[in-house]
Amino acid sequence: MKFGIAFKLGSLLALFGMLPVGLAGYSIYSSSREVLLQAAERDLLASVRVMGRNLDGNLHVIAQDAVMLSNGPRVQDLNSLSGPQQRQHVEDDLAQSFRAMLLTHPDYMQIRLISASDHGLEWVRLDRDGADLARVQDNDLQEKAHFAYTFETLRLAPGQVRVSPIVINHEQGAHSGLGKPTLHVSTPVADAAGKVFALVVINVDLDQLFMQLQADLPSQYQVYLSNRWGDLLVHPDPQRTFGFDRGRRFFLQNEFPEVAQLVDSAGPDSVISRDVEPQVQDRPVAAFVRLSSNAEVAEPFVVLGLGLPQSVVLAQASRAGSTIGHIALFFGLLAVVAAFLASRALIRPLRKMTDAVELFARERTITTLPERDDELGVLGNSFRSMKQEILNQLDDLTRSRAAFEHLARHDPLTNLPNRRMCFERLELALAAARRSGEPFALVFVDLDHFKAMNDEYGHRFGDQVLRAVAALLSSASGVPDSVSRLGGDEFVIFLQGTTEPKRVVTLLERLHKSFQLPLYIDGRRVQVHASMGVSRFPGDGEDIETLVQQADHAMYQAKSNGRNRYSLGEA
């Protein structure tokens, strides 16, 4: 189906009317998306830093509680008491203190006083057992000297606190703490002389601790925590946490590659992750910080993160995009209607002139043209006055056009396209390559020692050599129309659709081999060699002048390397 100029002009005007509206709408929508994502990144980073400070503050409170229990006067005197009744009375008082501490802190699962002697025997122990608190006594007390939180804490000075790595509690008899992620906060207990004789250990339930930290966060926020190696400790999917305890490790940096910088202790202390897990449609925007503690921590640092699904972040942008789309659609339709009305008003007199021109083309006569005072009227009057001149010159132009076109665009010696036609074709090839994204190659050929041959055998012989070389290049290239003569002994070959260097090298090898064969001119055997250089679009340049210069430079590089060879330049 053929479309008239009215339709094309209307479509063009409509396009120019709709394009700015669409581009503006898209720009606003894209900008709003980016602004929202950047704002979410800043908010997440600020929130996770606050959350990290709160976590550090909670650990500090736990450490203070442990130190407070260890510094109690009855505790420090316990080592000097020898009577069973006195010890029992002091232990009962300590048990009441431990009970009060457990009632105050629902995240504390267990508080113990462990002896430095007797293989780390527990002296006083209070456990959380569901909603109740249970004191473990007598034969149920266990020896804990083989646990790291015991022997490493006993090496500390009084007043120092040890925070253990976060692990799953597998200690038998731990009541509610059994099988839960646990943090051991411990401190040594010393007598009045400063001698360490026991330690206080507080078992903290990590789940309870993070429930308190997340209490003020909206439900769509996702919290992440890993140890120094990146093992997941807290994750929206509980099945991925503490994999090392089940024989399979899940790393935070596998899900968020940017976290690898935090796991490296020499890296930054915070990162932002946006484009993660491309196979998941609703990818989170997340911020992560590395948290270190001033306490005697068995874990040098942990990585804390906070994420938010992009769908939540971009919900407002989606609503704005819908509104922008409706506005753009309305104004776009308005532009289409206005464009087609304007095109019809403009094309009506042009259509009449078109009919007159068609009649003149068929019958060499002209009908009445529209009388107007604008440019279209001037055009009609000019057409009338030019009719006779056109009729007189039409035949002459027809006869001379073909010859003139050929002479203007071809080299009279070799009958190859000349410099003008070469550059016209190169411009067309460049425009097509820019539209399609398809590359092409340019080969610059220069004969070696041609001037000396010309001086020795004469210009007539040199002309015959040039004609022979032109035939050789046209034949060897496989595409005769792609060969042009720029002037003198310089030729150009261009190849469209050249996506691989291999094709260019194949052509160069074929040309090089052809130049190794002797030419027979006027019964005389003559050896003609050539140096060749190559440039490729877009690697060597974005315009014809640059491409020709690069090919010429590559050709001179071949000459400087000994002539009779080719060079691919720097591409």
C-alpha cells in the first residue's frame, strides 16, 4: 500500500509532536526512579548504621550486666567462703540476682557463674524454660572448662568482657536455649586480691535480640547478618542461616557480591547493593555495614545489612509513570489530529500541482494551476515559464547525462570509480553502518617503487601497469565495485558487513599473493609489489577522513616495515 505525501507529512508532524512529550515523560519517569532508588539507598544506609549502633549498644548493655554481676560484693567473697551454709546462702542470693536479670531481659536465655577450678564446674545457673525460669542445682550442674567461652574468658583481666561468635547452642540441658542461635557474653570474676576464680556467662538469644532491634522497622524491610567469613546468621529465609552448623555454608557475598568488600577487612566499612540476583524479578536494594566491637570479641567483626524490595521503593514512581503516560497519550493524540489537519490543508494545492506535472510528463501540456500569493503561487508561475525550456533541454540532458555521470565519477585510465565517487560510496556505507550498527573495513593500497618504474620505462608503460593493477584488484577482491583509484598509484577497497578481522585478513592475503605473481605488459615481465593498510569502522574512526587517514597510516607502517606487505594498524 502506497502512502501519499499528506499521510507522510502528517505522520512526520505527529511524530515531532509526540516525540518531545514522550521523551519528556520518559525522562521524568526515569529520573524519578533513580531519585527514589538513591533516596532509598541513603535511607537504608542510615537505618542500618542506626541499627548497628543499637546492636552495639545492646551488646554494651549486656557486657555491663555481666560486669555488674561479676563485681557484686557477695560474688567476690565467694572464693574465700569455706562453710557450706555460707556458700549456699551466697549462691542463693546470686540466683535471685540472676532471676531478676532474666526477668528484666527477655533475650537472656541463661546466666551462669562458672568456677575456674573443678573443670569449670557451674556454681550457679539460671535457665529460661519456656515462660518459666528454672534454677539448675546439685548433680545437674555441668563442667564447662572445655568450652572456649570458659578458658578464653579466664585469660582476661578483671573487668574485661568476651563476646563469642554467634553459634547454635547444642549444650545439653539448656532448656529453651537449646538449638537456638546464641551469643555468649562472659567476664572473669576476681576476689579482693585480684585473683580470677570464676566467670559470669550470659547466653543471649539472637532471635530475641533482633526482634527487639526490628520492632520499629516496617514489615517489608529485610535484615541480614553474617559473620566475618560471610556465613549467613540472619536472613529473610531461615533455611539459609547457620548452614555451617548443618554441613552446608551459605555466604552473604554470594547473594550480594558487593559484600565481599566488607568481608575483606581492608575494604570499606559500608556498601550499597542494587543489582543483585538478576534471575529474581523483585530485586532488593540493600545497604551493608561492617560492625566491630571494642570488647574482647572472638569474632573481629560482623556484617549487618538492611534491604528493601525495589517494588516497594518504586511504587510511587510507578504511579507517577502511569499518570505521565496518560498525559503523554492525551497530548500525543492531540498532536496527531493537529498534524493531519495541517498536512491536509498544505497538501491540497500541492496535489493539484502534482496532477498538472503528471499530465505534462505524459502529454507535454499543462493545466490551470492554483492562483496563490504565497510560495506555492510563485512555484506555479515558475513552472509555466520553465515548460518550454524543459522541453528543449530534456533531450539534450537525456543524451549527455549518462556520459557525464560516468566521466564525473570514474577514472578515465582504469575505468575504476575515482576519488569523488569513492568518497560518495564511503559516505553512504558509513551512514548505513551507523544506522545498522554493522562495521566495514577500508583497505588502502599503494604500489611499491612505482615512481622508479615510471621513470625507467616511461609514463605509457606506467599507465599500462596501473590498468593491470586495477584489473588485478577488481578480480582478487571479489567485489569489483568496491575498488576505487584515488589518484597516482593509490587504490582503495572497502568491504561492507565485515564483522570479523578474519575476512579482512583473508582478502589481504589473497591480494598479497596476487602481487607476488609477475605481470606481462607489452611482452615484458615486470614484478609489481604493493603495501597495504587497513582501517575499520568503528574501531579506527567515526568519519571517512579519519578512516582514510588510519588506513593510510597503516599502509605507511607496512612500507616502513619493509614494503610488499600489509598492516592492520592499531585496531
